Amino acid sequence: MRTTTSKPKYTWQILVIVITVFILGLNAIPTLYGNNNALLVSVIKPSQTQANTQQIAGAQQLPSPIQLPSVQRLRKVMQQADIQVKQIITNNTDSKIVIEGDDEALLRAQQQLKNTLSDAYQVRLGSQSAAPSWLQELGMAPIKLGLDLSGGVLFVLEVDTNKADQERLGNVKDQILQLIHDQGLRGVSVKIAASNNTSEGNGAMTLQFSPQQATQVKSLINELRQELPDINYTKTSERNASLVFTEQSINTFHQEIMAQALTTLRGRIAELGITEAVTQRQGKNRIRIELPGVKDPEQAKRIIGATASLDFYELASSDTMGAKNFSDEDGRHLTVAPKPIFSGSNIENANAGRDELGMALVNLALDGLGGKRMSEFSKANIGKPMVTVFSEYYKNTNNELVKSSKVISVATIQSQLGNRFSITNLSSPQAAADLALLLRAGSLDAPISIVQQRTIQASLGQENVGNGMMALSIGLSITLLFMALWYRKLGLIANASLVLNLVCLLGLMALLPNVVLTLPGIAGLVLTVGMAVDTNVLIFERIKEERLRGRSNFMAIETGYKEAFATILDANITTMITALILLSIGYGPVKGFAMTLSLGILTSMFTGVFVAHVLTYLVKPQIRIKQQEQI
């Protein structure tokens, strides 16, 4: 008598399914709870390296950092505004007050805190997951919602590349004037051509000189072209010549300006604490910014729309070649050297704070190049002043962008400085905080202006979410009913894999850091339902065909999954290619749809083929068919 032992099958597949569904399922749970409104209270404080920071103009070291308000005090303030507090979460850097109520209650609570607490504290708007604390401790959070679902602000910014061209030519003109001064050429003048044509005028300068100076001027230009190889020199007459940047150089410069603007704006948004923002180029010289969940658009507008730069100059005499003139807040006129010692691009970190007299200041930390320049300059100029100039663009009454520069500090260097020092005598703590934020995020080489601003209320987002979820529920219910009635046990297996597909998709979207659910993304969820069912339909119909050919129940199932896999893979790959193209070149709603579709393809392949195959093996459904009559 011979006995046979059946070996366990699909053991490792079952283990993979259990682990994957468990992890993604846990990540999907917080989405069911949503978010609560919250306020973040933090101290406006200087850099943590304050003790090592050198200061100028007699500024003193700061006192001990101000402590965060106690939990009891925060609760009392909220009670005064008739705000119900759910919980208060504190750590070393800030306190988060989670409240009950809508956005109106949130804004009222923020105003109450600002009125009660001193200006040493910063109160920001935020949110907090409503999921159980044990899920939050595991680092799990709800899916991040896009602008059309959570409400927020949409900005469209325009980068003025013509102004950037003028700034660039102004710097080249200063270089040429310095070379003329160094070589002792008298009577040579440089003018920037007045034209609005980007490809011609904005890249051109004219030189005027005597015929006897032509050779010396040509030598000067050769020296200049060692630093600027993309500039062309053309002699137009005996007394005139033109300097023109090549068209390729202008286009490359504009591309660099746009890339720098995108990088800087993303840094500013990150400083605002907005992690779900969408920042991308739109057209030739515009940038689209979506800020989901932003409830204070004026703060975002003030920071994002600012075109600020900071430069540090040596004080110079009025007869210095190429010297620049500025005015301070008291109306005094100051003359500085044509080139700054270093600029805002050399600033690595900036933090607002106060001196021991309570005056606002900003502590700066420079990069290696800036620190070296500051060290060399301060060593050679002890006892001499250094001028800090703040520049920004604004629109005048004619709606034209005008550059405004002002002196915010004239400091006497008392000792050799390193890469850390402070700017003192600022007008207010808010001005110090805004300046520090702008300097941390970087300055813009080209001015930007807000050409479109639109605020989307959260109520509209809630309506969109409700309508989208209703569409998903109706589609899912009809699909589940059809599959159960048409395929019986196989249909139940398909329904189980379909539900797991949605769970895995929601968990994956919550787990990945840069995935945002938008209204078109909900359409992608509905489409994913159809795609997942389509996978099962192809497999089940193939199983029926194998049964008609006389195969056993087990062999028909195995062959059906095996033979249908190639067709399913081809169909999903072609769809994935389209989704990836949309993801790479699309923006806004198109990108949200493409993201959900791409992740939905991955999860539907996992559940529709892998999970359904294992479930079919475990359930072992009997596939009954009507035999065709033999002729």
C-alpha cells in the first residue's frame, strides 16, 4: 500500500500577501478618520549655534531662549475664545493645539492666541490626524489631499526675465568700468542699449572710444571674454562697438533663471511648513503654485511673492569708479563699492531673534566662500563700517516692476569675523522673522509678480470629496453585485481581491510622501476598480475555455492564470506608459490623475493576479459549464 503526502503549496505567496496587506491596510486606516484643525505655537528664536555667533555694531549675546507656554495657559486662552480643545501635543520646539470646529473657529483661535501671547511667539495654522494615537505613534497619517479637495490657495507667478537681463547687463557694465579704470582708459564710455527685444536689445551694450584707443579697447574686451566667453564684440565704426550676448547664451540664462526661481520658491514653501504643495513651471516664464490646506493666504502671498535679496558692501568714496548710492531709513545718502563683499546666495542659514535689550535681529550663517570673504574683509577693515543693503521689487502706479533698495544696517567691524554674525536694528520681530525666512529659502535673481490668485474654500473641497466617494461607492457596488451573480464563487474571489486592491491603493498613497489625492485622482480610483475587475474577467473566461477543452478543475484554473497573464501584463504596461507620460509632463489635475492611475495599475496587478490566484487555490471553486453537443 502506497501513501502520498501532499506538500503545502503557495506558502511563501500567502506570507507575502498577509504582510503586504497588513502594512498597507494599517496605512489606509488613518484616511478613514481624516484630520482635525490645529494650531502650532512656537518661539521666534535665534540659531541653535547662537553661542558661537559673532556679532557686529556692538550687538550683545542673546539671553536664554523663551520657554513655550504651559499646557494650562494654552487651555485657558482657548476657553476664553470658547474653543473646544481635543488635545495639546508638546515637544522641544512647539506646541500643537488640536481643536474642534471648522476653519472659522480655527482663525478665531489663532487671533486669540496672537492677542494674548507676546510677539515672541509665532502662531501657525495646521492640522492633526484624527486617527488613534497608536497609529500616529507608528508614523501613519491620512492621505494628503490636493487643492480641489482640501481647499487652499492657487498662485500663478510670472518671472520677469527682461529685468534679469538688465541686472545681468548692469553687472557686466560694472566689470567693464572697473577694467577701464584699472587700465587708465580715459574718455571710454559704456551704455546699455534701450530696447525691449529680448533677443537683441536686452543682450546688447555699446562702447564709445576714440580711434586711438581701439587697440586698447579690444585688449580690454579679450580680458573680459575670459570670464564671459558668450559675449560677442563687434566694431560698428571707428568710435563705436557693440557687445552682444549670443542668443544661445540668453536662452540658457533664462532657463537658469527659471530653474533658480523654482528651487527658491520650493524652499520658501517648505519654510512655511506646507508639504503637499505643487510647484511647477507653466509655459515659458510662469510658475504655478498650489497650496492645499492653506488658511492664511496673505502670509503665503507675502513670502512667496517677495523678490528679496541681501548684499553686504564696503563703504566707498563718491569718486570711486562704478560706486553705488543708497539711502538709509534716516534719509542719509551712502556711497558703497560697486561689488558686494558677498550676497544672499552665500547665506546657509538665518534665524530671527532678539538681543538683551529686546531688539529684533537676524543671526546669519555663511557658506565656505562667504565665510572666507567675510573673514578676509573684516581682518583688513577693523574699525571701518560695512553696509547691509536689502533690495526688493514692487509694482508702481503704472503697474511696472521697480527695484527698491534700502540700507538696513551700517555696522562698524570691531574684530575679525567668521561665517557667523548678526544683523541688528531691525524694525520688528515680524520683520526679522520674514527676513530670516526669505534668506533661508534663498533670494531670487529675477523679479516675480503674482498674475493670478484664487482661494478655494474647504467647503467646496468637502463637496467634491462627497461626490467623488459617492461615485466610487456606486461603481464599486454595481461591480461587486455583477461579479457575484455572474461568476458565483469566482466572482466572490474577484470581489475580495477588488476590495483588497482599494485597501492597498489607499495605503500606498498614504505611505508615499509625495502623493496627493485630487478630484481627478478619485476618478483614477474609479477607473482602477474597472481595471482590476477586467483582469479577473480575462482570467475567469480563460478558465472557462480550459474547462470546455476537457481539462480538470484544478488544471483549468492553473492554466487560466498562466495563459492570461501575458495578455494582462501587455494591457497594463501600455496603460502604465501613458500614465507615466502624463505624470512627467502634466501638472495640477492631470498629474493627480496620472499618479493615482499609476499606483492603481501596480496594486491591481498584485491583487488581480497574485492575490486572486492564491485565493482561488485556497477556495478551490468548482467550475461547472454546459458541455457543447457533439455533431
